[in-house]
Amino acid sequence: MAIPEVGKKINVSVPSTTANLGPGFDCLGAALDLHNEFIFTRIEGGGDRFELKMESTDGNHLRGGPENLVYRAAQKVWASANVSPFALEARVKLAVPPARGLGSSATAIVAGLIGANAIMDSPLPKEKLLELAIDIEGHPDNVVPSLLGGLCLTARASSQRWRIIRCEWHHSIKAVVAIPAIRLSTSEARRVMPKNIPISDAVTNMGALTLLLNGLKTGDEELIKEGMFDKLHEPYRWKLIKGGLEVKEAALEAGAFGCAISGAGPSILALCKEVNGKKISQAMVKAWEKVGIASRAPFLNIQTTGSNFRSYPG
Ligand code: HSE
């Protein structure tokens, strides 16, 4: 196993994600074309030395020395590859706003796994990194598309293994994501969910998921409209997102096929035709403005290539 020389650097680029896509709670997510960049450098010292340097003031959730997610992920790689931990520096350039439901924490986990692995010339295969990522995050719908790109459905199979299906996304379907200035932590958004749900809600979601996946595959707008809804988490979470339902309503009125809370929120995803995107974006921002919340609502393309790394400087 190659323990890297001091000074060796790896650059890792990781896309943001929109998880819980429509009825796909905790299983369906897509990568979006907005990335966090991480530069890992092997520095002098043992595995208890980890330095995180932020190139943004908005990354406080990633701080916290050895407890942070990048470092925790690196530790999993060392343990799985059976190597003695070594000191690392991670320099982070954040573009994905934290605590907005865009998978910012997942980017930290994925970067830590890929960076620690790549700097040792990749002893672990991608399948192992996926397994470790899901284990750290606790659910697969951010980390899997963040690693692989595209639209991914991840399910625990009868064998108890995680199985990943890359699903198709028709080029005519575009995504507008309204990102508010307010934050919401995933732990808070999970706390409001009940432990049990009615069986009728589970059945409804299974059907809706099938409709949505077929709509996204074929570009059938009616199927997307009919399948883009949820009964498992959204009914409990809208109350945490001030103005959220109004923003959804405004997007639908402006021509969106469907809307969903992005991840655990508070961002809201609208699926639409390109021609309606601008109108939908403006309507969503205006609806949030009405309740006193600033936001922006960019078009975000589906990112199909996932995370990548290269030696730095390339
Ligand atoms: N599926 C997760 C949740 C996504 O809704 O809690 C948030 O990271």
C-alpha cells in the first residue's frame, strides 16, 4: 500500500444533490451541476493531525477538527484499507450552500472518502466507497448520486446489500431549485417525522415513484405531473419551511410539472420545460419574498459524471 509522500496533493470535485426526489424518500436522488472543490495534501504527522481550511465563511458545519465529516470519512478509508492513518490537510472551496437540502454534508463525506483513497493510489474500489458513504450518512439518496452522478435509486435488497439503479433523465426535463436564505438541519427535519406511517401512504408513494421514474425516463410531462408528490415526509416537513407551500403553489401556477422539497429542505425543486424556467424561477423568488425570505432560484442541470479527482496541480 502506497503511503503518500509529504506534499502529495489530490483535487476532488463533488456535485451537490437533490435527494428525496418527489416520492423517492430516502432512496431517489439526482446530482446537480453545482460543486464543492476539495484539495487534499499529505502533511507531516500521524492520523491524529487533520487541518481543514475553508475558502468561504459559510462552511461552519464542516469545521470542528477531527470530528468533521471529511476527516471521519478519511478515517473509514484508512480502517478499510488497513493502513496506519497519516496527517492530511483539506482545503475546501464551498459553492454548495450548507443546510439547504442540497447535499452539502454528503459532499464532505464523499470528498473525504475519495480524497483519502486517491492520495494512496486508490486501494479501495468505488463499490466500497459507496458502502462507506451510505454508512456514514445513514441514508443513500445524497451520497450515491454525489459519487456517481445522474439520477440514482438506491434500495436495500433482500440480501441486505445496497443495490443502485442509475435511472434515465430525459433531456427535455429541467430543474429549477429555489434556495432560500433560511437554513434547516437534516436532524431537525427528521425529528418531525413519525415513526410509523399509514399503509395507504406507503402504497401511494410506491405507485407515484413508478409514475415519476417512467415520466423522467420518457419525458412524458403528464406522468411527471401525476407522480411528483409525496406522502412520507413532506406532509410533516412543510411546517418547518416558512412560505414553502406558497413557493410550491407559485411554481405550479407558473407552469412547473411538479415540485418537491429538495432533500430535507428548505430548498424547493421544480421540474419544468426549459421555456418556462425563467417564469417559474421568478415566481418562486417572489413567493418567498412575500413572506420576508430572500432566495434565488437558478436552473441547475443534472450532473451526470459524479465526483472526480485528479492530481494537483494537474
Ligand atoms: N433522505 C434524507 C432526509 C435527505 O430526508 O432526511 C436529507 O439529507
